[in-house]
Amino acid sequence: MENNNLSEEDYIYLIALQSVFGVGNITAKVLISYCGSPKNVMTSKPQKLIKIPGIGQKTIEAFKEKGLIEAAEKEYQKTIKSDIELVYYLSEKYPNRLVQNQDCPILLYKKGKVELENTKVLSIVGTRNSTEYGKDCTQKIISELSNKFPITIVSGLAYGIDAIAHKSALDHNINNIAVLAHGLKYVQPSGNVALSKKMMDKPEKNALITEYPFSTKADSTKFPARNRIIAGLCDAVLVVESGIKGGALITADIAFSYNRDVLAIPGRVGDSFSSGCNKLIKSNKAALVETADDICNALNWDTDNLVPKQTKLFLEPENLSFSDKIIFDFLKEHNKAHVDEIQFKTNFSNTDLAMTLLDLEFRNIIQALPGKFYKLS
């Protein structure tokens, strides 16, 4: 199993941090940024943690719960025995599209070998009560896309449109990622266990992923949270048949907030199965899609003579200080990086890092990107 340069102990502390009551992904990242590592977070004294912005007494008390590390170690061992890969949000293998979002998971659990970062990624969502119309549209679009270029399909392994999208991806032997709302010990709904097994029969083309530890059961709060990962992994979300309310529209709204393209297949006026799609199109939140060509045009996916991007050569500027050079060399090697990753790798203090980054930006040596990312100019 790939460990992304983290030790077994690192992962155990990460899993423990995930389990602290009241600590979500955003708070966890703040804690890691200030303390330097998950282990430092979990072993820091309360008087140090309370000084971190946004950390209150209730959170401090939650860290005192007994058995957090022991329970995390058990979960880690179950994960390893099940051949599940752990992907830390500051690691090279974490998908760039997802890490740009502030609420991305600090840790992903992945079964299967397909990469999460691919050139063209389309999420497909829709109603659980799909019709033949929705089934035909989904299958047709995936078939057309598979004949144009390598593509990855993402969905949520639910009944209806999700399952149809995964099955069609299997039929056409294209990359296929299912995002689950529970640990990988389970598959919900149980009616899709056979489908998940078919996906795992070809691990090089398929993956099951989740943000939840191995033994975590599904509940009603986890499915809407899962939708943000479906939206965050892709270039665009395609909605195929959706009522006026439901998980598909939640995913579309999240994608819209992430500045992802939202696409929708129209339905007949008055058809309850397509009322959500028609509303998205009418409110200009989604582009109307009928064919794969419509998707390619909307996303500017060129299907002819794809030219690989040329690698840009960066010459080291004159008059770099020792601190400047550390950051310059790091960004030269990594292309772009999140501020937390830069701090983790360079061991700069918050103040020194902020001052150095700002100075380099003013000198047009580096460029600040959305989501607290930086790259060389």
C-alpha cells in the first residue's frame, strides 16, 4: 500500500483526529497548520490548543475523550488488512480538483487502483427512481464519450442513475469512481453490493472511495456530505433526471458553488422526474445537454489532436534570500502547492511563511491562486 510518505503512526493520529467530536475538516486543517502534524495536534497540551483561533473549550474537552488513539489504531489495522489506500490531503496523490475546496476531507480511504486525478472527469447524478429515458440518456452519453477520449466517471453508487452510470462505465471499460457515504466495510444500498464487486474485479479501472474510517456506518447526515466529494472531484456535474428536491440538486448546487460546470438533460414539461433538471436549465445554473458533443463544447474538451502542454522552465531570480530560495525550489519541484503543504515541508513559522510568500508575490516571483495555493509566476 502506498503511504504517501506518512508513517503508520501519522495515519493513526489522523484517524484519531477525524473522530474528535466537533472537529470537522476545516478545523482539522487549522489545527494541523498551527501544530505542524496530526500527532502534534493530538498530543498538544490544552493551553496550547486554546490559543489557536476558532478552538474553544468544548473542542478542548473533546480531545480528552479516552480511547481515541486505541480506537484509531484498530481502524487503521482493519484498513490495512482490507488493502485500502489512505490518501492524506497534503500528499502528492490527493486529487488537485478536490483539495482546492476548503471543506475537502483531510483523509480519503480508497479501494481500487485507478488514479483520482485524471485529465477529464465527469460526475453523473440523478434520481433513484430513474425511467427508461434517463437510463438511455446516461448510457448513450457515456458510450459517446468513451469513443472520444479517456474519461473518468464519478457517481455515488446509489440506485437509479448512479448505478446506471457505474454499470455503463464498466461496460465501456473506462475509469469509474464510486463515492460512498460510509466506511468501506459496507456497501449501501445492499442491492448494489454485486455492482461494487464487479468494479473491484477490475481495480485498475475502478475505485471505491470515502472520507469515513473503515467501520463507519451510513446515516442520513452522511449522504449530503458525500455529495461535495462527487462535486469536488470533477470538471463538471451532469444531472440526469431529478425531481425539484433531492440529492442530485444538492450536488449541483455544491458544484455551482465550487465553480464547476453544471450540465443537465432536459425532460418533458410537467414531468416530475425531470422538473429539477428543467429548473436548473431555466435558472441558468446548468447548460442544456443532449449529446456528448454538447458536453465537449460546454467544457471546451477538444477531441482532435490533443497536444501535451509544454513544461515551463523557471530560471532562479537574482537576490533570493535563503528563505526565498527554499520556497522557490519547493514550488519549482511541485508546480503548485497549498500553503499548509508549504509550511509542513519547510517548517517555517506562520509569521515567517506569510511574510516570505507576500514578499515573493509582490516581486512577481510567485503567484497566489484561489484556495490558498501558490505557484511560480
